[in-house]
Amino acid sequence: MKIQLCNMRLSGNDKRYYESRLQEFADLLPSTLDRDIASVQFGKQDTRGGFSITLVDQSGCVPMQKFFDNKSEMLGFVIGYLSANSNQKYL
């Protein structure tokens, strides 16, 4: 599944780690949701300055969106979600 980073940078030594976790999260979503999702957008997308995970369907509509106060909170949610849906632990 296609992912997009919107107005958000991943930098430092953990950049590749977080990119792969975001891609893994996007790939896991179709099996856990009963929706046809075309892409997943991560980043700073609302006017309040918060971050969000936005699901975009085949027709370009946004059926679901989850908001977070900051980037660390959003990345923590993604890693926790992956950890809860697998036998591996992400540290």
C-alpha cells in the first residue's frame, strides 16, 4: 500500500526504522479493516498543528482519520499497534 508523509520529516539514525514501521502499518491495515484503502497519509495535516493518520479510499475520500498531539505520539501509536498485532516486540 502507498504511504505519504505530509509536512513531516523523519530524520536521524531512526529514519529508516520509522519509515519501515509506517509502511508495515499501512500494509497491515487492509487485513484489519473492512474498507478499500488506496493510501495512508502520515503527518501534520490539521490547522491546530497536530499530527494525524489519514486513510484515503479509492475514490479519494477520507473515511477515517486519527489525530495526535505530536509526532512522537503518532509514531508510538503505530509501533504499539504493530506490536499488538504481531508476536514481535519493537524497541
